[in-house]
Amino acid sequence: MEGCRAVSFLVLLLPLAGATPAVAHAADRYVAAGGDDGGPGTSERPWRTLARATRDPLAPGDRILLRGGDVFDGPLVLDARGPDGGAPVMVGSWGEGRASVRGGRGDAIAVRNRGHVVVEDLVLVGDGPLVNDGRGVHVRNDLVPPRRLAGVVVRRVEASGFRWAGIYVGGVPTDLPGVRNDAGARLGFERVTVEGCATHGNGYYGIHVSGPWVESSTDYANADVTVRGNRSWDNGGDPAYFENHSGSGIMVDDTDGAVVEGNAAWNNGFLSPSRTGGPCGIWTHASRRVVIRDNESWGNRSAGVADGCGFDLDGGVSESVVERNYSHDNDGAGFLVWSWNGAPHRLRGNVLRDNVSVDDARKHDYGAIHVGADGKAVQDVDIYHNTVIVGETKAKNARAIWIGMNPSERVRVANNVFLVAKGVKHVELGPGLVGVSFAGNVYGSTDGGFRVEDAKRSFASLAQWREAAGQERLDARDTGLFADPLVVPPPGRLPDPPRGPERWRGHFAEASPVRGAAVRLRRLGIVAPNSSPDAGAAGADDRR
């Protein structure tokens, strides 16, 4: 059922990718299962093995074409021999359907120290994440002296059964077991696109863009990355790795400038037993200027003590926007903003807006929106026009939004809807917060109870909270409402997640008090970056 749903999601999004530009090809090299390595490698007399197809250096514009429907033993290796630049070298299929490459216990497609590469229209299969020790597509830069390479495209590739990732692009990733970067090398790729791919049944990641970061980094390994219209599911994690996370859907790490849009990630992380951080559906880490928009992330898990989140801006993410996403039914937070001790950059200047969270934080001790740090304080986060619904749950301390641990500074929460079930807190704030403000939010509950915990003080009414903590007041006037937001269609308890590719955007009746509750963002000092065309989940657009 989930697989059919995700296919529909992908079909709707593929037109976003645009048409493939025409390229002048220097030479085409054909390979077929019944071919002959002693022949000329033409379509009439193709070669038989991938090793023969890559024996000679590749020139810009060359293509390696594998006959659709045939199965080949990998790896197919593209190395630094031959000039790098100009028209890309392409690996793909010819004839009917897609060719398959068996990675066995290693990589299926390995690109090393080479840019200007396109890998498309292939099915890549490893021997399973507990046996394999490679990646489906492995695009790696470990040049000495270090420098970025440019121009990598991976599209319409299906990759499953690999340990480290279905698709990996970057420098040598130092967030994996046994990998060190003692030399402090900074290298990766720029102008990277991963689109229309399906990654499932892998170990650590479905799609992973990363590099050899260090705690003292002031720059980024990768730049100008687009991850669009992909599906990533059932990437379970490593049941023997306890020190850190494994089992994420899509991760963009160590990157300056990225767009992650129109992707779907579900049921990842269910084998990850981490005793510290855990996996997430879609997230970014140690990056700057990342836009995560129009994605759906649901049912992600964690077999350890943390995470299993829908979306995450993690350790050292700055100047980034998470907008118009739909998160639901995740073990951890729907939307996490977290700075860990030792992150290579300061986590600051981020925005969460126009998102929807339904029934997140099902297992661990999280809010559906969760902001905090066990390192340097999170700074300058704007959270507005989101709809958060938390239904009945077995989680012991469920809440719609949590902000705390190490003084989070200048977090502004405005024009959101928080609808909770019996026993679920609307808000929990830790002690010592600096400049954390709430204005124009609507608080609803299915049992008529208002529940806020602020610096270990409990408040059973909005008026009490205003009076004691000064929240929901702006320019000496009351803001915010405790009222039924009148969700449409009217829920029996709370609305179910959608049963099709459309995200549940958060609809409200004409008479909903949500429509008149918003405050102007500019009065709060919020200047919306790259303004979304949507009015926001709360149905109130003050950007006029």
C-alpha cells in the first residue's frame, strides 16, 4: 500500500526535473550480457563486461550504455583517467527497460576523483546491508591536494541492498564507523543533482551527500546540491552500530547551498540501536543555506534511544528554511532543530514555516516540533504558520512543541496551530531560555484542557501563562487563542493522515478562529526569507 502511494508521489513530481539537454557524444560504448569483449563495442557487436567498457580512458561526452533488461556483474569503475570537463561522461541503459548491475559485496557504480558524470536509468543491487560493504552509486573525491570537483547527476536509479548508501556523493565521509580525517582535508563536489531515484533496503542511508568535515571547519565540502523527486524507504540501519545514527532516508551533510524538494521518505531506521543520536527521514547537518520543501516523511523509526524523526536541522545548520513539508507518524519529532556538542558550525538563523505535523513523537521524549541543544545554544529560529496535531499516544511526555536544554536564544513562535489530545501538552519550555516568544498561536484540545509547562511551572489557562510569563502578548496587547481550530473535515478525535499522494495541508472551516488570530510577522521582527507563496497552515498571511 505504501509502495503504491510513493510511486504516485514520484510520478507527480518528475516533471519538476526538466528535460535532459542534448549533448554531443564523443563515443558510445555498448555492453550486453551476450556480447563479446573482443568486438568493437557497437550496438551491433557490443562488449560483454563492464571492465571492458571502462578499460580505455573516457573522454568528455563518452557514453557507456548497458542493454536494458540485462544483468551485469559490477563494479563499473570510472576513474580519473582521461580529461575531466566539458560534456559529461554518461552511464545508462539502451534498448528496452533498464539494465541491472550487481554490486555483490561492494559498489555497483564507483566514480573516483572525477566530475562531469551522469549516471541514469539503472537498477543497482547489493547482497544486502548486513553482507555488502559498499554503495550503489559511489561518487567519491579524495584528491591530494584537496579541491572540489564539479558536475554530478544521478537520476532515475534504483539502488537497494548496500551497506553504506544507495547513492553517495562527496568526499570521504567521516561520520561513519572507522573513518577518520586527521589531516583536516576539505573536499567534495559542486553542482550535484540526485533526482527521480528510489533507494530502499540499504543500511546507513538511502541518499547521502557528505564530506570529511572536522569540528574546526569554517567551510563546506560540497556546494550547489539538488535532491529532488526521490523515494527512500526501508533503509533500516546497522543493528550492530551503537555509537551513532544509521538508517536514514535522505541526508545532506557538509554542504553550502542545497535544495531538497519533492521527496518521500518512510519506514527508515527501524534497526538502528544507537545509544546517542538516531536516524531521520530527511535531514541536513553541518550545512548552510539549505531549503527543504514540499517533502513527505512518515513512519520513520529508531530502535535506539533517540530520533526516528521526520525532518531535522542538525548540528551546525545555518540560514536554512524548512517549508511546506508534511511529517506524520514518526517515532521522534516531526521537525527537529538540534545543536550537539562539538558541531563544526553554530546552529543559527533558521526558519520552520508552513509545515504540517500529524501524530509525530510517538515513541521517544520529543515534541512534534523540538528545538534545543546539548552543545552551543540554538540561535535565531523562526517558527510560524505551522499546523501541529498530536493525537492519543503511548509516549510518556508528549507535547506539540518543546524548546529547551542549554539556553536557546531568540526563538520566535508565531501564528501556529497546536491541536492536542487528552494529556498532551501544548508547550513545554525549559529554564534559562533567552528571547523565546510566542504570539498569535491557536491552542486547541480534544478534551478542553490547556496545558503549558514553562520553566517547570504548569499553567492550565492561556491567561495565567500570559500573566506569569508574558507570553502571547505583543505591544501590551493579548495575542493567541485557546479555542477549537475547527479542522475540516471535522475529526472524530483527530484527522487521519491522507491516503493518497497529497499532503494534508491543514484545512479549517470558514468560521475557524484561526483565520483572525495571526499577528504580523514584521511586528515580531521576522523578515521572511524567500517568501513562500502559501498563506501558511494557519490560514493567515501577514506578508502583505
